[in-house]
Amino acid sequence: MNTEDVLNEFRGAGALREGHFILASGRHSPMFLQKNLVFQHADRTERLCRALAQKIELEFGKPDLIVAPAVGAIIPGYETARWLGVPSMYVEREDGQFKLRRAFKIAPGAKVVVVEDVITTGGSFREAVEPIQAAGGVVLCCACIVDRSGGRADVGWPLVALATVDVPSYPADALPPELAALPAEEPGSKRLRA
């Protein structure tokens, strides 16, 4: 599956949106990938996550488990783990920091792949790795359905992206006039309180 195939899954689900969006990173963008509209369709999710699982295994071998940052990456994390035949768990925010909760345990030395949905800066990846390492897990790589940074996101580990696109994003104090003229939407979930 290549980048255009991935974007066609988003287009087919009505999930490739244009306007003025505030991303989970706090940056502003004229495009938003509303991944929940894709992940509500089992067939689309299966195709994307099967391809991501194959790419992970080809590049890093089979991990011991998949960990996904809650909320948005739980579904692709689970489906990718299913295709790899390994357990899936997630980290979630407690007091603003990702933690392993709900009796999830990572065995010391376990080979872990962190699966995200869409990334811009890689911030959630870097945060999600902390409780994995604290538990003794060994992060092999970070993987995502779409890297919208054009390959510039700094996740701190090797990145496996099913699709890489270069979508502009801007700090709030440096918006181009055409973007600043549009009302801003904040469709992500990162700022939800736990």
C-alpha cells in the first residue's frame, strides 16, 4: 500500500478535510485527517493496519506487543497487533502524562512497537515511550498510518509510516492570512481531560 492508496481510504471515508484546524500539537493547518471516520469502517481499518503490520514486520521483525496512545490510536493499535498476532495495549493520560493503567503490564525486555494514527510533530510518540521504558520494555520503532510532517517529525526512534505527506502547519502566531481568515476547529482529542 502506498501513500496514494492510504489517502484514498481517507477520501473514501470523507476523512480528508480542508479548512482551518488546530492540531493536537497546537499547530494550525489547512488540512485535517479525521481518522475516526476511517476507523469506523472495519474494512478500511483492516486494509490499512494489515499493510502497516506487514511493513513493521519486514523492517523490524515481529514485536512482542503493540502499545498505542489513547484515545485516537487504540483502534489502529489493536488492529495492527491482530495482524501481527501479538497483544495490544494502550497508554492513557493521567494527570497530563501517559501511563500504563487498567492492569496492563509490560515484561522487562519485551520488544514493543508504538502505533499511532496520524502524526505531525511526534510529540505523542515521545510521551508514550516513557511508561514503556519505565516498565522495562524495549521500543523497536514507532509506526503510524500517516506521517503528515513529510518525514520531518522527530519521534526519537525509527519511524515506520504507511503514508508520508507534507501538509503545512504553522504556529499560532505565524498563520498565513488565508488561514487566519477562516474560523479554527479543534477536532482532535489530545486536550481532553482524563
